[in-house]
Amino acid sequence: MRKIRILIADDNQLAAQTLRDNLAEHEDLEVTNIAKDGFQTIEFIEKDLPDVVLLDLIMPKLDGIGVLEYAKTLTKESRPVFIIFSAISQEIYISRAMNLGANYYIIKPFDESVIATRVRQLYSDSERAQIGKSQYTYNKSNNYKQKNQTDNELKLLATKYMRECGLKAHMTGYSYIRDIITASFDYYCKTGSLPKGVYRTIAEKNGVPVQKVERAIRNCIEKGIDDNENAKKPTNSQVICRIIDKIRKNN
């Protein structure tokens, strides 16, 4: 039986560990990591690809609202279920979290057995919503083909080398770059170039103009790439090709 993979994000490490211990009693649940701040939460979402994130709103460096804003940039297929657990009970915060895509909001303190039940229910609903969705990688003859078994590996490798390049996971362009790498990898390996129209395909998939995708990627590169400050920054496509080359050479 496949276990439901859970990330706990709470700066109260004692409470997080207690919750982890309680969830470990359920054979169908697995806690992959505990994040102590918002940036670490984003890092673990990128690295571990959890099914469900148990997210506190009040955390250092980047709060839970910031994490939810980042998650809006994820594709529907890669976005985990978000269950907010917080001592904040004001309606304005609850509404803000739900409007940003949180699936459930529970106020502390709570019965921890309820969390396991909600995880199962909400993840099950999310799984049903995914049935029949088209997932893809680029194929020269018909644009995109059905997702294959290496896509998750490519995402993890892309995340690794993007981080090494200095790209920031909380920026909107980050997820676009990773999507393009995943979609273009096979085509690039065969031809040495990115497939024509891949930016537009990613834009259409995310429901945004292609110019927004290009600008978001440019901003991510400008703020992240560590090249000589006086030197001209590489183009969007040059950065993407550079990362694909690193994946090819090192794996």
C-alpha cells in the first residue's frame, strides 16, 4: 500500500515532533520531514514532493501565507494538499488562507486523531480530482506525451541544480524553469536545443500570457544567478540549457 507522504511545517519543534510521533502510528501515513520556517518548507516541498503539507501560519523568515502564495505557482499536478493548523482564529486570516488555496483550516489546540482523518479525506479527494488529467513531457511529433516514470526524478534533479545556480524557490519563475526543463529534456538530448513553442505551452498550461512566463523567468535569473555583476546575465534559454547539460553530465 502506498503511504501518504506528509510534510509538517511548524517552528515549534517539540509540538511538530509530537505530531510526527502520533502520525507514525498510522501505517498508511509517512512524515517525510519537519520544516521550522517558511523557506525550509518550500525547500522540502521541492525536494520531497509531499502529498500533504501540515502548515502553521506563524513561522519565522517566511510565514504560512507566503508559502501558500508560493504554492500558487505550482502546477495542479505537483501542488500538495495544504492543511493549516494555527492558533489564529480571526476570520480575516482564515479567509486569506482559504482564498490562497488552503484545503482545510483547523485551530489549535486540536485532537491530533482528527488530523490523520482529515489527511486521508483531503488527499483522497485530491487524488480523485487528478483522475483523467493529462500530464506531459515534450514530444517532437505531438507536442506533449503522457508523463513517464522519470518525470519525478527529473524534477528532483532540476531542483538540485537550480539551487546550485542560486535560483530562489519562492520566486514565480522558478517553477516555470523547472517545468520547461522537465518538458524539454528528451528533446534537448536529441537535438541540442529547446523545442519551439515550449514557453507558450507552459504559459497555456498555467493559464497566463507567455510574456508573463518569460518575465518571471528573467526576474528569477536576475535575482539569483551568481555570475560577475558587471557581466551580462545569460538569457533564459541559456540558463535552462545549462541546467539540462548538468543533469545529463552528472547523472
